Amino acid sequence: MFQGFRKFLSEVSEGDKHPAHFGHNDYRLAAAALLVHAAAIDGDISDVERHKLHILIKQQFDLDETTTDELLAEATEAENESIDLYHFTSLINRSLDEDGRRRVVEMMWEIAYADGKADEFESNLIWRAADLLGISSRDRIELGHRVAERLGIT
């Protein structure tokens, strides 16, 4: 309760110094939060994963450095406050067509393989997210293989 009040006071006193660029209904925030979750699922985001996150988000959403950093900060906060994947995946489902949702799953694989291998936690997360995004098991597996091949991982 007090933390929310402190945050409110901080935002009021700072004015528009650091406005949130991404609303709660922005699919980019939802997609970035899924990517942050994929990077953090093993308990820690490595420097390699952090770099890959930054590059993927910057390129995918055609953002500048500052806006990319802001989206990552907001996505990290949203992911930390979330209790499940449904909020993110339902927003993505409403905002993107099947190709766009496939691209989100592909980016999740890119994060999972950032350190050279996808562990069981990352694979399970991608399976659950893909299922909620309406991406078939066949497509999910194919996307994972495609990313692994592109990165030279066997």
C-alpha cells in the first residue's frame, strides 16, 4: 500500500521527466515481458541474455536506444508483477495475427538459445506461451529448430 503511494508521489514530483511510453494494452510491452520472463526463468539474466533482449526488442519494434531501455525496464516491472502468462498472451492474441504471434515464439527461442542451449525451464515456458498464443506444437518445435540452426546450435 505504502509502496504504491510512494510511487505515485514520486511520479507527481518528477512530472513528465520519465513518462511511461508503453501502456498496459501495448502488445510490445506484453511481448517484451514474455521475453524478459524467458531470460529470467532460470533465476538470473546473464549478460548475454540481457544483450540479446536489447537487440531483439530494438530491432523487432524499430526503437532507438533510449526507448528500448525504457521498454525493457517497463517489461521487467510488468513481468515481476505478473502472476501468470495469460495477461500477456491474451493481449498479444488480440493485437497480432498468427504470423506476429509466431514471431513472438521465435524471439522466445532466440532468448532461450542466447547462451548456446535451451534448458528444460525455457523449453517448458515456450511450450506454455505458444499454446496460449495458439501456435501449434509442430510450429513451436519448427521455430525452435530454425533458431537453433540459424545460431549454429545442434
